Amino acid sequence: MLASRIKVSSYRPPIHEPEEYADRFSSTVTNGFIALEIAIGYELGLFCSLNEFTSPVTSTELAVSCKLKERYVREWLGCMSAAGFVSITPDDTYFIPEACKPHTESSKLASVLPHVAANTSSVLECFKEDGPKGYDFSNQLGNLMWLDHDNKSCDSKWIDENLFPAGHKETDTIRNVMDFGCGLGSLTIKLAEHLPNAKVYGVDIDRNAIEKAKENKVKENTPNVEFMLLENDHLDESWTKKFDWITMVDVLHDLPNPNLSISEIKRVMKDDGIVSVIDPCVHSDHKMNQGNQTAAMLYVFSTCICLPCSMSREPAAANGIGWGVQNRAEFLKSKGLKILGDEHNALLQFQKA
Ligand SMILES: C[S@@+](CC[C@H](N)C(=O)[O-])C[C@H]1O[C@@H](n2cnc3c(N)ncnc32)[C@H](O)[C@@H]1O
């Protein structure tokens, strides 16, 4: 999911010394609280507005600019200034130093936190021996909307650099494309805009997602895109050997039955068709992720969204993000597929052997 597009990476080696352990543990918990306030600031446009002001502002001026209640904005400013992310002048006006403003961009990532956290009570039940195995995407609209919003910035340059099987396919030879597990469809629409001579099909198993995707299509007025609900894991019977290019963005590790989905994808690929898969770049061996803070964050998405989805129905593959890119490559090879280029990146391209 989203996760493959997260461009933060930091490494903090594992700690064995108790004082440092205590310090990092407590600061991580503290930062979790502050991240929630950052999410609030992003959602309400407070960072955006503060960044637009060219001189320090009062809490009232900031509140007015965002059409918010001053008292709440003042509390938010109290938190942000205590955390060090907003500065205060001696006469109680607030600002973000000019050179620091671009770095408030990370507040966008924080804004998914409340949606992920909304799954907490459900996931607690799933952990229990006698609890449910998992849950699918039907109650994950907030998370899907967050992802979809992120996809709106995937322009042609992004598609060329991050998804297109360059060196293996020429854009103008592509007639039929399928975006498998398309969610709310913004990336599918971007693909259709990028390939105006192709027909692009977005398919997803989630009814709510496909309804929203159809609404998106109408809004964006993209004639060469079509969204279809996948009733079970079987793709349209008439699609055998139809597709030149298939994309699976943040989907493969979520699937409860990847064996069936991949055999269906094999069926609908042309003999020289290519599939581009993106999954979060987490190593399959826990030992290799030690100290990797990005991997730690991705596991939170996995625990609350991806793993429950992959366990939501039989045969419950239970992959999730922790499946990792090494296991993914082995799985695809075991299905008789040929991997083109690097097999251990977030992006993997494959074709029929
Ligand atoms: C993390 S979202 C990614 C959505 C979209 N590709 C994006 O990047 O925003 C995973 C999507 O896979 C879909 N999905 C889950 N199981 C599926 C299945 N068996 N077949 C097709 N789609 C599935 C979910 O409904 C969800 O929309």
C-alpha cells in the first residue's frame, strides 16, 4: 500500500544499554502523541496557512485564515511550539522559519495516522487466539482515500520513473492495461491519461472502492478508463491474453489468495505482456530490518491493514508487508514467472517465463 511511496528512511541501531533504551522508548511514545497533533494541523490546513504567511501571526489571525475557532488553534499552537515545530516571538505571534517550511510536508504522512488507528479495536480482536482472522478493505475508506489522494500526484513523470516497464515495452505498443486492486482509481485514471491510445481497466474486489472510482472517472472525464468490480477472484472470462501491461500497486501482499489471483493474471496477460508490481520494500528476514525506522513504520500499516486483509478469507495467505520482497520474488518464480531486472526493489517487473 501507500507505503511503497513513503520516501523517508532513517536507521537507528538496536540498543542494549538501558538508559539509551529508556530514552528512545519514551521519546517514541511522546512523538506518537505529537504526530497526532501534526495530523490535525495537516487536516485543518494549519501548516499550509502558516507556511503562506510571510510574517508572524497571532492565533486569531491563523484561526481566521483557516475558518477555525481561535481557542482550539491556540491549543494546537501550544503543542506545536512546545514540540519545537512552531516558533514564538516575544509578543506572542507564531511562525515557521522560512527554511523549515518545506519540511512540514511530512505532516501529510501523519494525516493517515487517525485512519490507521481507527482499526485498533478490530485488530486487537484479531490478535486473540479465539478472535476473527482478519478483515478486508470494506471498512477502510479513510485509508483508501488517503492513498488515493497521494496517487493524484503520480503524473506521467512519476509513472515513467516508478512504474512503467521501460526498456521492455514501448508506450505506443500498449493497447490494453489493467490496474489490479485499483482502490479508488486515481492512479488508474493517471495511467489512462498517460496512455491516451490504450484502454485502461481498473478492477477491485471492494464494492465501495469501485463506486468511488466510477465517480472519480466522471469527475476527471477520462474516456479510456473503465472500472469493474471483481465478484470473486476470477477476472472476466473474455480477457484471456488481453493485456499488454498490468499494474499491481500495493496489492499483492494484501491478497488472501495470491495463488489464484496470480494464475488469473497469468491467464489475462498477453504472451509478451508485463506486470509491474509495487510492494513496500521490507526485507523478508526480521534480522535485516533491525534499526530500520521506515520498516518499523510500515509494519504498523501491515498490522492494522495489510495482514488483516490477507487473512480476511480463506486460504488466508497471511502475507502482509512483513512477507517482504525476497519472499515475494520467490513466490512469483514458483509460479513460473520470469522476473525482469532487480527482484528485491519495491518495484518488480515480471512476464511469463
Ligand atoms: C492498499 S490498497 C491499494 C489501492 C491502489 N492500488 C492504490 O495504490 O491506491 C489495496 C487494494 O487491493 C484491493 N484488493 C484486496 N484484495 C483483492 C483481491 N482479491 N482482488 C482485487 N483487489 C483486491 C483492496 O480492495 C484495495 O483497494
